[in-house]
Amino acid sequence: MGDPQREQLKVAGQKAVLAGVFAPEDVPDRDRALSELKGLVRTAGVHVVGEIVQFRDTPHPAHCLGTGKLEELRALVEAADAEMVVFDNNLTPSQGRALEQKLNKPIVDRSEVILDIFATHARTHEAMLQVELAQLMYFRTRLKRMWTHLERITGGIGAGRGPGEKQLETDRRLIDRRIAELKRRLAVVEQRRERTVSGRRQQPTVSLVGYTNAGKSTLMKRLTGADVLVQDQLFATLDTRTRRWSIPGYGDVLLSDTVGFVRNLPHHLVASFRSTLEEARRADLLLHVVDAAHPDAEQQIETCYQVLQEIGVDCSSVLLVLNQADRVTDPSVIPVLRRRHPDTVTVSARTGAGIERLEETVAERLSGGFVVVDIETDSGNGRLLSWLTQHARDVRHRYPDESARRVHIRCRLPRCALKHIDDPDASVRIVTDETTLAG
């Protein structure tokens, strides 16, 4: 059961020392090695009172830090009167137990911090199910830890409670039963989401993806006028939101904002949120939003591409959006990023600079060139006729019979829009002759 006093541990408001072990070649700027972890723990409400970093090729197999650094950490924890230690590494269960025994303090690793933040920010039923599943799968192999941090997690089992409130006395059999139940419930949610996404096939779709806190929600608000949550906080958005975006000279598309990514995102969390990311997998175009003012912008770009590949997204349909250009202080930053990533657009979602160019580029990418098509359908097919009114150009109608039951339509459509005409009562043929239909 562990120390009863530790069973009352809460993350928010605690004083923590940060620690991390990094391979020298993985950290270009050693002074910023723990910068992202600082942002994560502050989002979780933790007060940082010290930090320690070790550069070595591989973490120590027993307790992550080398023996000498471990003694330094123990002295720092005592001197700073820290209540917990947070590691930037993902610790094995044995490493966690060894560190707790050496330091006599609760040990939290990177995955636990991220899971805590997700649990705190989960608002919808689906997000709560996803976070709880990820938590249980992560903690399933960690039930023998000498202390319990599980009761501090919120947003999980039953009425918003955390899965750890009584987990120390719960064996793996009960946890496995709960995991199976959550997977069944999420499967139903995923089927419902797939039907919703599939039902939008007659509408071009664009999804915002990118590192957490890159400004995706601000950009969505700028493009659609939607009343969405905008906070300078990591993982402020967990649920996919979709709004209508009217692009001048093109028409309406559906724009979705998705959960942000981060380096070393817990595998169980990615798996749990796979249904939420369905919008990104099905989108005609992805806008990869990057905080150009962030000193680690290049690394964040690489991280996002890795996560996209992990969830099965085709990265060939990605347009890189360099956001927050108004906050870039070094004039060489954006030119360097554009040289490395030629297919980019520079904007400021906050001021609106570059938005017109972004809309033009998105319209060009979605169009893929216009084609002339002949469409035959029932004259009462209001859904298709309405869709053509919004998305087609130079629309001309011809009624071949007096009863006017069928209508022939010649129009110009973006090539990528052809796949959205999924109507069993309509026949579509691409033509090369762009002359007007005979009247």
C-alpha cells in the first residue's frame, strides 16, 4: 500500500525538481534540454524548484541517472525541499521503484505528466474515455510501485474521478476488465465518428495539425470566426472541432482542429486518441501549423511528421503554415525554415497577416486544377444540385426530355472534388471539350 501520507499526494501546487538524461547528439541547445518539460509541469500546476541534467549515450539501466548524478539529485531535492521529482524520460517500472527507494520521494516520468494534463483538460465523454484507457494501460504494469500517485489523476473512472483513487487494491484482472469495457465503448464511438466523417464526403475537408500550443485554435478562429477556446497552454484542445470555412474564389470547406502533438507522446495515448484523429486521416488537405517563433521549431516539425506517420496519415497532402510570424525576432529564422521546407505559407493568426495568401494557396491545393465534367442525375436530387451550386463553376443545365425528370449538367470542378460526388443516382464523366452544352 505504501506510505499513507503519500496516498494524499496531489500534483497541482507541488514543488518539484526536474531531471533528465539525454544523448549528447539529441540536444542541440543544452541550456534548453528541459524547456519542454518545464512547460508541461507548469501546465499541470507544478512549481519547479530545481533541475538536473545528465548527458550520456544511454540511461542507467537501474535508475536512469548515473550513480554520481543520482547523489547530486538527492542533495538537490533535500536542499530545495522538493516534494516530488519529475523525469523527462519515460521510466521503466523497475527504474521508478529504484528511484523512489533512493530518494524517498514520489517519482513522476514524462508520460505521467502528459497523462495528467490530458485528464485535467478532458471535457467530453469521449475524451474522458480515451484518457482513462491510456492511463489504465500505462499504469497496469506499475501497480507495485512503493507509493501511489494514482489518486491524484482526475477525469477517469466514474463521474469524473481518476482511475487511481482505489487502484492499489485492485488487481490486474479488474483493470483488464475495465480496459476491455473502455475499448468496447470507444469502438462504438469510433464507428459513429467514421460514419460522421464519411457522411461529409461531398464536402472538401481540411484539418489543422501541429505541435501543441502552435496556435491552431487561434488560426481556426481567424479563418472561420468560430468561438473556440484559445489559451496559451499546452494541450488546451483535446476534442476535434469542425467548422465551415468559406474560401474566397473557391467555396466552403470543413475545417477541423485536432489535438496537439508533443515529443515522445505516450504510445497508449496516441492509440486511445486514434478515433479523434480520424478527421486528419480522412482530410483532403492538412495544414501543419508551426510556431515559427519557437526556438525548437525544426524539431517540432519533425515530431509532428513522426506522429502523423504513426497514425497512418499520408504526409504528401500537407501544407506547412509558419504561424506567429509577428513574434519572430531573428529575421533569418523564417527564410531558413522556408529553404528547408519549400512548400510553406507564412502567417500570423493573431494579426491576420498572410491569411489571404493562405486562402489562395489552400484553394490552389484543393483544386489541383479544374476539370470539365458532365453530370447526369435526377432533377429532384437537391443535395447534389445544392453542392454543385457551392463548389462548381460555369454550371450549365440541359433537360433532355419534356418530363424534366433527368438533368444534364456541364460544369468546372476542382479535380480533388470529384471524389466527393458519391451519389448512386449520378453519373460523372470528365470531358475535354469545354464548349457550352447545346441548349
